[in-house]
Amino acid sequence: MRIAAADTLLILGDSLSAGYQLPIQQAWATRLSERWKNIPNAPQVINASISGDTAAQGLARLPELLKTHQPRWVLIELGANDGLRGFPTADIERDLTQIITLVKQANAQPLLMQIRITPNYGRRYTDAFTAIYPKLAQENQLPLLPFFMEKVAIKPEWMQSDGLHPTAEAQPFITDLMEQALAPYVGLNVQKTAK
């Protein structure tokens, strides 16, 4: 039985949601949390993202997070670090599947974000990696949210010098984009702002 005053959205992610190299208040998840504080019935946003986390590391942290926060929804934004390290796609799929299972067992709704990696790993690996997410969404009947970096990476001024992480300037756009993507699943009706 849920006792929390407000329904909670837990973000289980890596540097893309943790706000890598940025003050935490500039990260999109913090911005979304602040914005939703002023909207009636909006979920409380808990950002449990840690830079560098793999799917396995997120999985290891998840039981305690579920116990502590008792979320109604969990946004799963993991896998990029696994892909960048060339981990076997079967291992990534296994870890993400276990995350989804744990979230469901906690009576929460998993929301899976599509993750993509740069094509320099070869088409075979890149395609196999990309395919994990729609497969898991279909098998588990989950929403598959778009990968926000696809609209960010095309603007060099929105990318840090490492070519992997968004700048502070990109965060307001990502916040709008993620609000639009999440709103239908958390029961919010928001004005469309993201381009």
C-alpha cells in the first residue's frame, strides 16, 4: 500500500541524466523536478542517476532505491556506458530485463528510454545494441521513450568537448523534451514547448 504524499518518478540513469560536469541545479532532471513542484498532481522527481553507471550498477542500486522512495514510475535511462565499453549485448539485455522485473515487483511502472551509441563500434554491434530497447519494450509491454541526445547531438554548441555529453545550454531543451515524453505516462497534461 502506497503512503507517499505525492506519487514519485524515480530516474535511474547515468551521466546523461546526472548532469555530467554541470552544477546539479542545471541538469534536466533537477529542472523538471523544480517545474513540476508548481503543478498540481505532478509527481515528485527523484534523480538517482550516477555518472558512469552501467546497467549492472544501476541494477545493484535499485532494490534500496525502490525501498526508500517507493516510486510509482521508474524511468530507466541506462546502457550507454555498457555500449561505450563494448559489453556483450546479451549481458546488457539481461541486466535491463532484471531492472524491469524488479520495478514491476515493486508495483511501479517501468518507462524505458531508447539509448543509442555512436556508430564507430561497427554497424553490427551498434544495430544489435539499438535493438535491445524496442525488443524489451515490446516483450514487457512498456513505453519506449525517445533518446533525447538524438536531437541534441546534431547541434555542436549543445555538446561538451568530449562529444558525448550535453552542455548547460542544452538542458532547458532536454527538460521540455522529457516533460513532453513523460507527461502522458504520469497523468499530466502539459503545453507542448519542445521543438
